[in-house]
Amino acid sequence: MTNITAFFAAISKELRLLSRDPVGLLILFFMPAALVLIITLVQNNIMAKIGDSSSDIILVDEDHGPLPQAISEKLAQSQALHLIIRQDSETVRQEVQNGTYQVAIFIKAGTSQALHQHAESTVSRVMAGQNTTEEQTAAQGRIELIFNPTAIGAFRSTILTTVDLLALSLEFQETMKVLQEELLSMGDFSPISSDSTLEELSTTRFLKVDEINQTQETIPSAVQQNVPAWTLFGIFFIVVPLSASLIFERTTGTMQRLLVMPSPLAILLLGKVVAYAIVCLGQCLFIWAIGTYILPLFGLPAFMPGNQYGAIALMICAAISAAAGYGILLGAVTRTYDQASMFGAISVVMAAAIGGVMAPVHAMPSAMQSLSKISPLGWALDGLLTIFVRHGTIQDIVPNACLLMAFALVTATIAWLYFSKREMN
């Protein structure tokens, strides 16, 4: 009973101390909220106008004919894309879905042969003066594209347009090649004089480029990216007041007086964590309310968290735990408020930058994409985007939550050992 009383007393103490600093509370709430509003408005136009400048693009060649070879040669000439040729279609689909790659192109077996047969049929009908409209609608070859759900809209449009124009060019080249062979076999070396014949040859499309939506996701907007991103930024920014609180108690002698109480140190620290967790939950609800009700007033889509409430709760709790563990660690190892505030703020901003908060990870250079894998904010953001964009469930975000909880456990353990060694001796 004593430990329970001490636990709730610690929570009450922290909440009272926070309430005595209304300016600090306003900063904690309104700083990330203002960033959501400003950054989302700015990025909305940027994400609508620019695409990805350095992405891997997967070509799944199931045809093994001249068509995929010609497409790969053309795409390989682009400095903005790194072409990778693969054969394992199911594995590629999963890798695109989970974000390993941003886009994959699938060319089914027999497409090259079907295209050649279509070209021969088209030339034959045109040379015979027949209409090719019926043939155009009767059969079509398909080139399928699958995008990662978090891919920027302009990137999708750019890739789709590029592949479509490339397919049109290759189809026309194949038709002209067949036509040339037909004319040579007939011994006719004169140019085609009928404009209608050339028009029919150039407008008859056989290859159709389609974007395949694997799980009916909607293309994420700047709102879906920024609301969870800056929510996590606000959550992790509690490391500054949390560490400052510990430093204040240590420098004023409050910590020493608390340690003479019969309650263990872990109970006192847990009470502090719960108090700040309450603040973080308030931040989260406040920012999501802005995304749902305020951003639409500026002509942006509303934030849509979905209905996976259990998965959302797990990710938010794991993120709060990681932030609290890091805050306690800073409060334990730093000696002054200036040290904690400077290092805490800078480290959180750096983790946010490499974790995808300020820009989508796949839009970063490859070196930055590698660094994002060590950022707690990156783990948390990937988990939330899995829920909000990829319609993931609890099972899908368990790895992210486990990483965050492990980070919280490691940092809290180091802090507790540090406290035990320095304060209790």
C-alpha cells in the first residue's frame, strides 16, 4: 500500500509542478501543433509538384523477351532511377508493400510475343484497308505497376507517365518494324502515302500500363504524413522538461529527500513517467484534432486515423515509453539544465530528421535512409504509417513497438543504475 500511495503521490507532484509552468505547457502543446499546421501547408504543394529523385525501381521480368529488355535499357539510362531486375514476383510484391522498395514493374510471360502478333495483325489489317478499332478493343497486353502506399503522388504520376510513354514508343517501333518487313517481302520500297494509314498505326494501342492497388490503400496526403510525424516529435520533445525536472530535483536536494522515503526509486521514476505520459496523450489528441478539424479549413484533406484503435494505442504507448526512458537517461547523466536542454533538443531534432518526420524517408538520399533505421522516431513513424496508410493491424506493428520498448527499457535501466550509483551511495 505504501508503494501505491507513493506512486500516485509522485504523479500528483509532477502534475502540480507542470501546472505551475503554464508557459512551458503551452510550448509543449502549441509548438508541435504549429509545426503540423505550417509544415503541412508548405509540404502540400511541394509533394504535389516534386517526385522522388533517387529511388530503386524493380522490374519483374516474367517474359524474358525483347520488350522487358528494351524497357530495362531505357530505364537504366535515367540517372534518377536505379533499376533492379528480379524474377520472384511474390517476394517483390511484399517488399514494395512494406516499404523496402517504392515501385515495381511487372511484365507477364508472353507479352513480347503477344505484342509482335498484334503488330503483325495490325499491319495486315491496315494494308488490307480494314479498320483496326475492333482489334484494339478485343485484346490488350498489360504492364502492371505496384507502388508502396506511402509513395508521393507526384512520384507515382511521373513513373506511370514515363512507363506509359515508353510502352507506346516501343509498341510503335515494333509495328514499324513489322511494316518494314512486310514491305520488303512485297518488294515495295516506296513510302506509305496515306496519312490515315500512318494515323491508324500510331494510334492503335495494345500495351496498357496499369497501377495495381494491392490492398485498396488511398494515396497518402501531406496530412497523413505530417500529423503522426509531428505528433511523435511532440511526444519525444518531453525529454527536455522531463530531464530538467530530474536535474532540478537533484540540484535542489529534493531527490535526496525523496530517496529517504520508504518507497523505491523505481516507483518515484515511474510516477514521473506517468505524469508526462498524460501530457503526451493530451498532445496527441490536440494535434489529431487539428488534423481532423482545422486543416480541412485550409482546403486540405482531413486526417483519417482509421479504426485500428488497439494498434494505435500500442504504438503511442511504446513511443511515450521510449521518449520517457530517454528523458530519464538525460536527466541522470547530464549535470545542468543547459546541458540537458541543448543536447535533448538537438538529439530529438536529429532523430526526427533522419526518422522521416521532416521529409518521407524514401525521398532522402540513400545514406540518410540507412540512418533512419536507427532512429526511435523512425520506428514509431513507420509503425503509425503502417496503421494509417497501409491499414496494418497489431501484428504488423509489433516489431516497431518491440524496438521502442527495448529502447525504453535499455535507457531506463542505464538511468536507474546511474541514479543508484550516484544518488544512493
